[in-house]
Amino acid sequence: MSRPDGGPRPHRALGGALLLAILVLALALRLKGVAWGLPYSFVNVDESTVVPKAFSAANGHPDPRFFFYPSLYFYLTGALYVLAAPVWWLLGHGNLLARTSFVVDPGPYFLLGRLLSVAMGTCSVYLLYRLGRDAFGRPAGLLAALFLAVAPLHVAYSHMAVTDVTAVAFSLVALVLLHRAAAGDGGSAGAPAVSGGSSGRDGGGRRLLVLGAVAAGLATSTKYNFGVLVLPATVAAVFACRDEAAARAAAGGGLVPTWLRLLTARVYAPMLLAFVAASPFVVLDAPRFLRDFRGQAAIMERGWLGFERVGNGFWYNVTPNLTGAIGIVLVALAVAGLAWALWRRSRLDLLAVPYVVVYYVYIGTWKELADRYLLLVVPLLALLAARLCADLVALVPPRRRIAVLPALTLVVAAAVALPLTDSIAYDRSLSGTDTRAVAKAWIEEHVPAGAVVAVESHAAPLVSLDEVAHYHVAGLSPVAYRVVRLELPAPDTPDRDRDLGRLRRREVEYVLVSSYVADRVLAAPEVYPSAADFYRRLDDETDLVREFRPGPGEPGPLLKLYRIR
């Protein structure tokens, strides 16, 4: 007996079971170790920027006064805090929205933000399945979902209260809707792009197109670089509106003006309005937005700490970035899948390939080449690789499959096993006590309270005297210090923070430095001359009090505590 869509019931049941197993695997990989390091943001220092903005939004201050990221993730996480507050109070933990609660124990706030990323990461796996099923059939969708479920980069960032994985989820919602719009709300899987259809004659495709543009705007309002979704949205509009455009042009509207009006009304305006609605202060606080946006662009152009020796950005984004993100076997399959997509040119191929290629070329010109920027293309590369594998099976004559299938199975198994091993290793690394927590405990025991301590980023989270009042309200008396923050050094810029004479004038008694900063500076001393000189002078002119060195398999940087003579 067959289902209305032509799929045999046993096959559908098996497909459902496989999908459930993949989603359970994805959730397990993303939940393992999600609370590690709390109440501190050891898993990603950017959490310490994002979570306070979300807390501020939850307390009725929607202007983040910070636009290096757009604002939607702040609002979503802040909404979680508001929803959790009554439960938190009923459990006897007090007011979750109180500033004192946030300062004294930020752990629950980091955890809620991380759980949002876990949920969005797992949803992304399902959404990629939906996209693959709609475009290329159920086997390709299931295999793509499996590839994304085990992808180490996606697994890692699903553990973090940062914007990236949530933006990926919104982008996949957009692509599912845009593909359905291009296919006329129901085109067959893998239908060739040149086929006709009702995409321009019914309102369903046009509504889906607008909804896809809105989802693309929300993705961009979570992370700016997802603005490149305008490319697949435009391609989808060509499919969805071509009959309407032809009819309007034939009625005397003019072809070019007609297309400009349609694209503006169905794609560009909805995408822009969704972006602004989800990050309204890019308009309401426009001067600050423009300043921060230009600052972020400057970082991409000049580079950032640790990326001074990357060489060719296009190759660096292949190795180590992309090979680390999905594994070398899947990279090879994805490259072959891109070539196959150029040959097949289905609707989704025409949506996805320009999106992937243009974005990859764009970020290859940057000097700041963090692997997280590849998260935008990872799902589509996984999908194109999966589609290639499914098509190879379909194209081989049945009598020859017995010879081809074992080899292809081995390749697919390797494409899954290698990233899965890396993802499991990442999860296992989220255990034990970080050296920064060890250093904090030792310093509080051996360094007098009230001492002036200069602390680098990626070092121990010491309690500042500025925060002590909140602890007193909570009935706590922590050991606190006058903390002087040493911001990250910028390339080719004099480092005013890392000036031993200046620290002496500020009566700094101790300096705590981290290998996560120092090692990168000393690897490129010509780019950070003043900072490199600072570390050398620390060794020559101050006393090394203690090192906090991670043992085998232990997490955290090497920390050094110096006392200024």
C-alpha cells in the first residue's frame, strides 16, 4: 500500500525512525557538557558580551548600545529570562531579573543562552533534512541531516550562548521557504530548474517568497553576514514571479521596472523590514550602529589577534577551518557536490551555489578568519555532498550497484565517523576544572583582598570591588580586588594597557596574563611590538609568583601571576 505522495508506508516509517535517531544523536552531542565551566564563560569569551546584553533587554532596556552583533539574539535570550523568572521564583531562588542575581551567579543566564543554542542547533538538523527532502528526496535529506548532526563546528557552537547557530537556524527556515516558493509550493524533489509550473500563477508561492525573505531578515538580524541570503531570495523570486512579471510587462509595465517593483515588494523590503524590526536600534541609535558596524568591518579588513600568519585566506578557510568544521572526507564530497550541482542546476542548486560561492569568496578576502564564519555554508555543503551520494546510487544501474555500493558506503561512513570522533572529543574536553577556576581559587587564598590586580582577557574571573555590594545584598562576602582590565591588543596599534610604567603609576601590584593572549602576541611580535615588549619586561622586571598550567587532558590556558616590584 502506498501513501498519497507515492512513498511506501514501510519506507516512510523507516525514514521517520532514522530521522528521529539522527535528531537524538544531534541533541545528545549538543547537550553533553553544555553546563561546563559555569558560572563562568570559559567555553567562549564572547558569551560575556552577549549575555549581559540579553539580561539588560530582559530588564526593559532594549537598546543594546552595542552593534558589533545585531540584536535579535539578545532579545530571544532575554525573553527566555523573562519566561524563566516565575519558575525561578517558585523554586525559591529569588528574582531572576534582579541585577544582584546576575552579578552573584551568572551561571543560569549563560545556561539558558546555551540551551537556546542547543535547541536551535538541533532544529537546524531537522530543517536541513526538510530542505534536502523537498529538493532532492528523503535519502539525501536524511544523509545531510546526519552530516550536520555530527559536524564538529556546528556541535561546538551549539554549546555556546552566542549568535551563530541561531542565525543558521533562521537561515535554513528561509531556504526551506524560498525553495518551496521557487518550486511553486509543491514542486517535485530534484525538479530541473528549466521546468515550468504554477510558481508564478498562484499566490502560495508568492506568500512563501515573502515569508522566506522575512526569515532571511531575521537571520541577518541575528548575524550580519547572513545578509548574503539576499542572493537565494532573489533567485527564488525569479522562479516565483516570472509568470507575473511577464504578464505585467506584456500589459505595458516594462520588464525592468516590473522586476524592480516585484523584487522590492516581495524580497528586499520584507527582508529589510524584518531586519530592522528585530534590531530596531540600528535605526533608532543609528550613529552608534554605524560606528560599531564600521569598527567590525575594520576588524575584518585588518585582522585580529591570532590571524597574522594565515597567508591566503581562501586556502586557510579550507584548511584548517573547513576541514576542522566538517572533516576532510566531507570537504572532498562537498567540493564534488558543488561541481555536480553546477551540472544538474536544479532549483535548489541555483539558490545554493551562488550563495555558497559568493560568500566563500567574500570571507576569503578577510584578515580575520575565525572558523565560525563558515557556519553559514556548512549546512549547504553537507546537503550538496549528501545529494551527490544519493544521485550516485540512483545513477548506477542495479546490476552494478553491488560493486559500487560498498565503496560508497565506506566513503560515507568515513565522512560521518571522522567528524563524529572530533565532536565526541570536543564534548569530552568539556570536563574537569579549568585553569582559570584553579587560579581564581588560589589567588583568593594567597593574594590579599583589595590588592590592585591587572587581569587579561581569558584569565581568571576575579571579583571586582565594584561588584561587592551585590554580593553583600545576597549575604555573601567574597574576596574582591581592584581589577584593572587589560583589553585585547589590536594589530599595529600602541597598546596603552600593556605598559608596565603605566601600571605602576596606577599602583597595580599583580598582573595575571593568559597564554591565549600572550602566545598569539609573541607569535607575531612585529605586529604587536608594545605588547610583546610588555611580556618580556614582565619576565625581566617583576617576580613570577605562580604558574597555573593545565595537565594532560585538562582544559584552560597557561596563566602566569606576576608581582610588580
